[in-house]
Amino acid sequence: MPVTVPRREYDPWLARQSQPFRSKHPIVIPDPGTYGGFEADFRAAVDGSDPDAPAKVAHSLKGVAGNLGMHELYQSLLQLEMACKNHEPQLEKKLQQVTDKLATVMTGLKRLGPRI
């Protein structure tokens, strides 16, 4: 089940604004278990027959990270996606950077769960 967090609590940029942000709708953060299998999904895409699949897998999670203000994860995913599209040989290093940042995000999301 997704975790719901009021928008003002997750976006530091909004918290710094002079006018308080008011929203009738909370931001829904995906269940931490949803993206825990990213590495396996990415590796399966690399081993698959569709040469565009790895970039698509990275792009999907990049969109979630960008929408939720997870800037470091977003940047790592952007680099991984570009490396896939450009057929760069350093995919393993870039994938490790993503999985490290994703693990940090997942740990934080799991901590939020009981509070909401």
C-alpha cells in the first residue's frame, strides 16, 4: 500500500518559500517494496532481446524520483539511462550508483510508514 505524505513534508524547496504551500491533495509515495526489485528488473532488461529495455526501466524509476524530489537518485538514473542509450561500457558502475542511492531512499521510506 502506498505511503501518503503531506507535500510540505517532502519537498525542501517548498518549505523554504515565503508563502506556505496549501494543497487539498496529499502526495502519494510508492510503497517501498514496489521498486526494491529495480536491479533485478534492470539486469533482466539488459539480458533481454529489446536493446531499448534497459533505458526504459531506468527512465520509469527516474520519473518517480523526479516527481518526488529525490534529486540524487534522479541524477544517477539520468546518467544510467543516458549510458544505456549511448551503449556505454560503464553500465555496471552506474547501476551500482543507482542501487546505492535507491537503498538509501528505500530505508527512508520504510521509516516513514509507521508514522503515517
